[in-house]
Amino acid sequence: MTEIIWQDWFEVGHERIDSEHKTFFDILKAIDFDIRHGTDKMRVLRVMNELRLYTYFHFISEENLMEDCSYPDIKEHRRGHKIILETMDEYIADIRSGIDRFDELLTFLYGWFCGHTVNEDSKLSQYIKTTATT
């Protein structure tokens, strides 16, 4: 399993986005800790549901920022959010049905978070900064 470690380069330079990313990451780390320490499956599922709901909240928050600044890539960014939520739902459904995909889900989410933050959210943050000063 991939070790889940916060990196300074995850920060995109937008206070709200960075704060929400850190909360997402804290919940992800809690799941990682629980899995590594053999915590009861039902507890892990509850925390995964918390992460799913928080992710949904964060995406709405980001999309509101995009709407406010007329972000030109909003449709593509929003589509990416939808795909992530659907993928999370698939993993959680499998886990609920007894398929052990905890490690797979963590690896997927950490990989997605690293890529999405660097590639997509940093572009959004840069766009917000640019439009705020013009």
C-alpha cells in the first residue's frame, strides 16, 4: 500500500482550497491509519462515507469558486469531479458487499489527489489569482 504523506507541493496557493484539501487529506490519513491497524471494517466504512461526503462538499465549494470567476475549464473540471465521486461509490459498494478493496481505494484516492491537485486545482488557483488582479 502507498504511504500517505502530505507534501508541501500539494498547496495550490488559494487559502480555501488548501484548507479543504488538508481536511480531505486528514480524513484519508485516518482511513489509512485504521486499515493499517486492523480497525473494525464498519468503522472504516463510516470514515470512508465521511470522506465521500466531504469530497462532495469540497467539489461544490470548488465549483462555486469556478462559477464566481467564470473559469473557462469548469465543464471539464466538473466532469472530473463527477467521475471521482462515481468511482468512490463503486469502491465503497464493493467493500460493503464484502470485497476487500480498502488498499485499492486508498491508493486510487491518493494518486488521484496528487495528480488532480497539481494538474487541475493549481490551474484553477492561478486563474483565480489572475482574474482577481485584473
